[in-house]
Amino acid sequence: MRAYPKERRLMSAPSSRLLSGLALLACAPLAHAAESGDAARTLDSITVVAEREPGNFDLDRGEIELSQASDLSDLLSNESGVAVGGGSPVAQKIYVRGFEDTMLNVTIDGAQEPAELYHHQTRVQIEPEFIKSIELDAGAGAATGGAGALTGALRVRTRDAFDLLRPDQDAGFLVKAAAGFNGGNSYKGVLAGYGRLSDGLGVLATYVYQDGGDYDDGHGDRVKPTAYRHERAQFKLSGLFDAHSFDLSAEHLDDTGTYYERPHMTNFSGRFVLSDHQMRRDTVSYEHRYDPDSDALNLRLNAYRTRSEYQNRRNTTGLLYSAGEQTSTGLDLRNTALWQSLSLTYGLDYRSDRLHARQQATPPPFWGRTEQTARVFGAYAQGDWDVSPQWKLSAGLRYDDYRHRGVSGVSAGASNDADKLSPNLSIAWTPIEPLTFRLAYSEAFRGVTIREAFFSALYTHRGDLEGERADNLEFGVSWERNGYFARATAFRQNIEHYISAVYSGQTAWGYWENIGDAKVEGYEAEIGKRWQRMGVSVGVWQSDNSFEDRPLNDADLGLGTSIGRTWTARYDWQPASGQANYAVRARLVEDERNSIAADAPDKPGYTVVDLMANWNLLGDDRLKLGAAVNNLFDRFYYDHGTYGYQAGSKSYIGFPSPGRELSLSLTYRF
């Protein structure tokens, strides 16, 4: 479960499905009322973690399963400081404190995922089915967060064979069927085999297939084209031998669908052409851990190779619109040493990127291709010192050296080099046991790297760019006693020398330039209470984002947008048998002034309520039923993270969010 706190009209067929789902929610407690709680294997419980700041969160497997998540929106939309917009899963973008995920350092099992392929599509490809945990640190932070983490770090861990095997089991299989009932509906099938090759060696193989139809919005209208097909396969070998442990993983994701040439926009101009879109990601990662009985030595090595590619072709003729492939190879070697009340983590990391891209979206004279390389070397140290029971000090320093080269095509011969030191410091004071104050300052640096594949084949590097610099100042307070908790954080972050593509329309289509400075000021807060089997919390967050002293708007692709003040509420309950979980998630987003044009309407606010539950039907985890009703009251709305109003056409050109959806799943493990 999530750590507390961590920091339409009714259509006849959907109505009957909804009523069936609500009946399941109401009647399921009776199904397990007679089960023996002592002998049964219980579901994951909600844990209380007070140290994390608002805007930072850690989702574990229990929360992910409970939400019946099938895409990024299901996973993250109810978290403080986060918005997910775009409509169809292929177009969803993550916004952290109003800034787009292009400035977020994303890792999956320690492998960085730096590729930006196409600004009208999602950048982060994640399949929820076998995620073990998701952790977000918002804002520029610790030196261990990785190179270029201007707005924070998102870390995803996947499950291994030992997470699925029961204590007395040497081999097992998992079969899951899931369906989402809205519009054209969606269907998912999951297969997994896992086993213990020896006492310390386990293997896991998984396959996920999902086919989603066009969805209906809150007015009951079919939203086209939003259908998609998603496939994911993974092989993972895990070992634990005395002081050594390792994970070797190979993962493949494939997302396909037919959309307009801009997948997160409607055909508002009447001239867009349907195109066949494909995104693929192949990642091989290796993590080795060495933890002997020594305070001075706790080593971890991550090595990885990721290939991300996309291709868009005209649906009727097969002609290429754009395509790109980026390969990233890297490693991170770190050690953590302990000396009484001091913990010090230090290490080196390195990443090398290569891009091949081509676009034929413009008039033929501007068709282009590019080959570019980039590499970044980093060295870092982060120390945490418990000065006294009342005072804690954390300090770190990171050095990054970036090298970028244009090998061929539109940026041939261009080079950009930059390096910088980035410090951080935080102080925590606990004057009385339940109350802690925290003050933190941190910097982050991103030199010139390979930017979006599509734009890289269109816009030219001239070798005159400065690196982007971020500084982040936060003040937080947290309190916890007898299950009650309260926490709040105020923050201010600046991003200097932001790099973007600028149109010129001359001999070149345009150039990469440092276009200015961005800023965000905001706050996040949450209060709640946790009992043994029940939890409730209410939170609020607001981020006022600006660029060159004007508010961000939907047209600031790649940078961010303005999102209304957001209120969140959570309720979780687990009955005494321990064989079920029930939850309610609510999100209220206030109106936000739309600064895209003087006559643009405000972004309207909205309220979304989700219900979710799961049950162990056989008294253990062998057979599990899950159900969720998203957007319970069938609200019609545009998520503030979705490209909404366009001044030129004076219309909404983004996709409205899905209306009510009933999700059901049945999982059998044997």
C-alpha cells in the first residue's frame, strides 16, 4: 500500500456494469467473513513513514494492485504534486510541481531512461503489472539523484522471483485477466512463470498484453482516436549468495496505435492525417550488491543499456512522418560507509547516448536527419549526520561533465561542452519528539544533451549553448503522534538557461537556443490519521510556474504548464480478516487562469472520485479479485496537464479525460 505519509449521462451498458461492480464492492465482505484470520496469509498493510516530505512519495506493490492501474494516470494522478494529462496512454505526460517529465531523472531497476522521442507522445514507458515500488523525490535534491535531475528523480523497481514465490514454493505460475469497461473497453492478459533454481538463485519470466479501445468521455461521447495496443515482456534472474546479491533483467515494451500525427491533439485544423505510431523500449540492466559485515563497505553497481525508438507513418500511404532511435549505455558505482552517527555515500556514474533520427513532417526542403552523441561523467558524495537526537545534517556535492557532438545531418560539426559542481545542504531540527522542522537548499545541472529525437532532425545546434542550472529551496515541517500526522512544505525553484527549439524559417528551420529562465513557487500539505486497519488523509498542493515572468501555459511543450490548486483525499480500510482492502481516492482541482492568450477561457476545475478494492478469495494470495471504479460520478473534464485550449482555432484541441470506467481483474497463482 502507499506509505502514510511519505513523503454522463448514464449509458445503459456501462450502467449495468457499474452496478455490478458496486454490488461486488458491497457484497465482498460477506464472501470472506467466515475465513480464519489466524491461518490466512494477509494482504499488504499500510505502513506509516513520517520522514518523507510532501511531494515525495513511495508507492509499493499493495497500492499499485489496489488501484488496478493500467497506465501512468492510474498510478500517479492522486499523488501530491503530480499531474498526468494527455488522454490516451500513448500521449500521457507526467508533471511534477508543474514541470514536465523531460527534466525528471527516470530510472527503472537502476537503468536511466533519458530518451525524448516525440513531444506529442509520452516520454515515460512504464507497465504497472510487475512494478514493485515507485519512488519520487520532487525538486533538485541529493547528489545521489543522478545527472541532470533538474526537477527530481523518479525511481521504479520491478519484482523478482522471490517476491512471487511463497516460502514453501520452488516454482510457480501467475495468470491474470483484466478488463476496463468504458467506450470500446480494454482487455489485458498477464502470464508469468517463476522458480527457485537453487537456494539463492531465482528466475522470473513475464508477458503482458493489453488491447484498449477508444474511450468515452464524461458526456458519453466516444473520443477518437485513443485506442492502443501494449505489450511487455521481461526476463529477470536474481541471486543472493552470502554478502553478494544481484539482479539481471531484460525488458521489452511495445506500444502501437493509429492516431493523428500529434497523438495528444484532436484534428482541430481539419488537415491532420491519421498515422500509425509505434514506440519501443528495450532495456538490459544489471545490479550487483556487495554488503559484507563491515561498516566501511556497502557497494552497489548498476550497469545498463537502453534502446528507445519510435516511428510514425501515414496510415493510408505508409510514407514516413518521423522516426528516431536513441541508445543509452551507462553505469553507476557507489559505496556507503558508516561511522557511528555518520553515513556517507560516494560514487561515480557515466552515461553515453547516441541518436539517429529522421523527419519528413515539414515541406521537403526542410526534411532532415541527424546523428548525435552525448556523454556525461559524474562524481558525487552525500553525507547524513545525526549530530544529536535533535539535529540532523545532510550535505552533498556533485560534479558533472557533459560533452555533446553533432556527427552528421542538420547539426553536423557542432559541439557543446560544459561542467559544473552542484552542492546541497539540509538541516532538520526536532525540538520535541513528534515535531520536526527541515530547511534544504540544493542545486542541479544539466549540460547539453541529446534532446527530443523529432526536433533533433529539424532544429540545428550551433555549438553555443550554456548548460541548464536549477536551484531549489524548501522549508518543511512534520508532526506525528499516536497515529495522527501533519506535514507541509513550501518550495521555490529556479531553472536558468532553459534550452528549447526556436523557429527561424530561414535557411534552417530553426535552432537550439537558451531561451530564458523558469521558476516555480508553491506549497504542499497533508494531514491524516492512521489506525491499525484504517487510514484517512486530506492534502493540498499548488505550484505557480512561470517562464520569463509570465505564467506557463499549454503551449510550453517540454517545459510545463499551469495547474490549478489541487486538493486530495484518501481513505483506506482493511477488515479484521486481513483478506481484503478497500479505498477511496478523491481529487479536486480548482479553476486556473489560462494565460495562453488574452481571450482564452480559464481552465475549468473538476472533481474526480475513484473507488477501489481487492479480495483474497481462498484465504491466501492464490486467487485474488480486484475492482475499481474510476471517475465514479462520470465527470466531463480536461485534466490541467492535457493540452487544452488553442488560441488560433479558439477551441479545445486536447482530449477530454475518460468518463466513468469499471475495472475488474482476476489473478490466480499456483
